[in-house]
Amino acid sequence: MSKWLYDEGKHCGVDYSKADQAEMYDEQHQKFRDYEKEFKRMMDFLEFRNTKDMTLVDMGCGTGATSIFAANFFKNVYAVDVSDVMIKQARKKIEHRNIHNIRFVNAGFLSYRHQAEKVDLVVTKAAFHHLPDFWKQIALLRINKMLKMKGLLYIHDVVFHFDPKEHGRKINSWIAGFEKLAGKEFRSEIETHIREEYSTFAWIMDGMLRRAGFTVEKCESADEFITEYACRKVSDLNLEETA
């Protein structure tokens, strides 16, 4: 492995390599998130209907919220996360369920190698911001390689749509809204996200997607922060993998 490669295991921001953080993750996020509703929203956003023969890769699967619901609709699900404790938490959640079509893989955007046939859909929710922009671009090239032609990439993450000159007012207002919704403890997590993680501007994301062989079919953001993308693979790229 080249020494200059970005270390995804160093966990910028909140350290989800710690067991207590993984255990608290769902408890914290369920204060303001409905995982089932989010999954249905994603399926509607992508206009997916007949998916029983399709395969999905969930990059940055966390505790498996998306993967577990996807297992009921997709033929195969590859649930990938760089944190082994998050993977363990996800495995616990399906121990007593009749779910046999999820394969959990402890890897990241830059290290996961998809060995099976190319897939129909790659999903990444609240994970892409862990990579600096240079490495986001490399990750998108790698995602292109694992998707079928005309396959879809779904991104749900913090992407900034406001004028940079207004960043102070916009960010303070957004954080205050999360505090009202989920409490002071989660306010601290959002502040950590802004300060230490790598969310980017929409115009940068748009350019990276185009350069990775995608066209943006849909992009929606109700608050200029949380953003959904539906991106269609329109070209194959000859990516040299790093040893």
C-alpha cells in the first residue's frame, strides 16, 4: 500500500471506531431521523420500483440502517464501512431477523474492491464528508468502476449551497435548528462536523461528479445543507488502481 494514500481509518470528527460511539449512534440519530421513512424517500427519489433482481452497495453503511431495509427489496446488498465496530453493531441488528442477503465488508471508499458483478446502485449516506475533496474525486472514480453503465449513485450528505460570504450566519442558524431538534449533545456533534470534517460546496461536488463519469439527474436541498443527489453513470473510465 502506497504511503501517500489517505488513511480513512483515522476518523476525522466523531470517532466511530469506539464501541461506545457505535452503540450510541442509533440512539442519538433516532431523535431526529426515521430510518424507514428515509429509505422510502430514497426509493421514491430514485424512482426505483422493480428492484428484486438488483444489487446495491451501501458505502459507509454505519450501523446498517439503509442496508437492512434494502435487503427486503434488493437481491444482494454489500454493506461497507471502514469502522469494524459499526459493522459489528449492524450485524447485531440482524441476528434475529431472517436476513441472508447482506454481505458486510470492513473497508472504505478508497480500499473496498468490489469483486462481484457490477451493481445497479451505490448508496452513500452521511459518510462522503469524511473524505477531503481530492479523495472524494478518487472515491467517485472507484464508484464508477463498480457500477453498471446507466447505474445510479445516490448521495445523501451535507453539501453547502449558500454563498460563502454568508457562511457564518447560515451555519449558526443551521446548528441552532439541530439543537432544538436533537438537544445540546447533538449540537456539539454538528459543530465538530463543520470544524473537522470535509463537507464541500455544491459547485465543487457537481464538477467532481462530471469528471467521474456521472450526470446529475436530481439534486435537492431544503435547507442549503442536507442534500440528495441521483447521479447516472454515463461513461466508463479507465481507472488505474493504486497498489
